[in-house]
Amino acid sequence: MTTFHVLAGSSTTIEHPVIRKIGIADVFDALRLGWQDFNAKPSHYVFLCLIYPIAGVVLATWSSGANMLPILYPLASGFALLGPVAAIGLYEISRRREKGMNTSWRHAFDVRRSPALPSIIALAFMLFVLFVAWLLVAQSLYVQMFGDVPPASISAFANQVFGTEQGWNLILVGNAVGFVFAVIVLSTVVVSFPLLLDRDVGAVAAVETSVRATLTNPVPVAVWGLIVAGGLVLGSIPVFVGLAVIMPILGHATWHLYRKLVVAPETKQGAAI
């Protein structure tokens, strides 16, 4: 990495990678390929992703013990916004396996030597800002509904949320706002991180390519988003332990979805936009 480039990549000009139009079958095929990557050496991948469920449990414990029950759900759901960052090492493993290279778990940390590291850090910071913004919005919604006095207990909080009109309004509005955050993240990073690992195009080109991929393939990307959301919900029960398996599968599948959505520079065939 000879220069600290972020916006335009090493070429100093913004590239526009070609997007391929795919179908829903391609999404499930990417998931199948992700499972194959995981199944090759699952112990390595589970080890890499243990930090995700551990961090989830820590966040849940911290929020419960600090009279912050109102943001426990936003923490658990919003933590998924940082999932693409947690899966970067998995993209690298899939990239190496695709090229027939050594896929020892140690190579997941090769990301630190990527020429696109500044751009990767910039995108990770963007996701962190969105995560914090989501927590602030969720806290603000709770205060508007119930005031700034924290609930006296878990049972009192449950009664507030599920036993009152304000609580159901909070559920509806909160999930609607959360959906907006999820759409923003999905559309901007569905291929951003894998693209930067594969080609140092810069953060702007990575986000722009991801948005174009989403607009070109709205239904397949939406299906992928539902798969990710469903997987994270299942993996969070109980106490986030299942994420140690769900996260690597989704991480590897994301790499293969990127390969289906973005045409490689040397590839000329196929419907592309």
C-alpha cells in the first residue's frame, strides 16, 4: 500500500464495475456455495466467528445491567448492521479457496495487508455510524412514547411494550425505522466489501457498485436480505450461539453472491449492465 487512498482506489479514478442481472435461483446457489465453503473446514470458521456471539452476549448483559433495557432489542437487531465487517475474513477465505490457494484460518487476517484497507476501514466506519444512529433513534422513540424514566424491571418493561397502546406503536414504528436502516445497509454493502478485497476500486466505487447491483436486481437482493435477516434471527436463539455457524455460512455466501452480481474484468459474456 504505497498511498493512502480511499475514495477512488489506487488508480485515482472512479471505476464502474459491470453489473450482471441474476435471478432468485442464483441467490440460493450462492447460499449453497457458501455452505460448501463452510463445510470444507468448519472448525476454522466457527473459531473465527465466535467473537460475534460472544460480543452479542456481552452487549445484552451490559444493556440489562445498566438499566438500558429499552435498547436491548435495538442492540441485538442493530448489531447485524456490523455483520459485513465481522465477515471480512470469511470473504478472504472464500476468495483464496476459489483460486485454489491455502485456506488456513490464519489467512482470514490477510485482509490487513490488502491495498484497499483504507477503503475497507472507511466503509466499516460508515456502518458503525449507522449502527450508532440506529441506537439513538431507537432510544429517542422510546423516550417519546414512555418518557426518559427507565423501566423498574424486565417484567415492567415487557408490560409497557406488549400491554399498552404506546408499546405496540413503538413496535410498529421502531421496526419500520429499523427496516429503513436495514435497506440502506443492504443496498450499500451487499457487494462492497468483497469487491474491495477483490479489486482496489475505492470506497465510492464500491458503494456505487453495490447500489447499482441492488437497483438492477431488486428482487434477488431483497430475497438475500430476507435470508440474512432470518438466519440472524435463528442464530440469535438462544443467546446468539447459533451465529457461530450462521455467520460463516452467510459470509461465504456473500462472496459467491458478489461473484454472480459483479462481472470480473476479464469476463465478457453474460447479461451485464
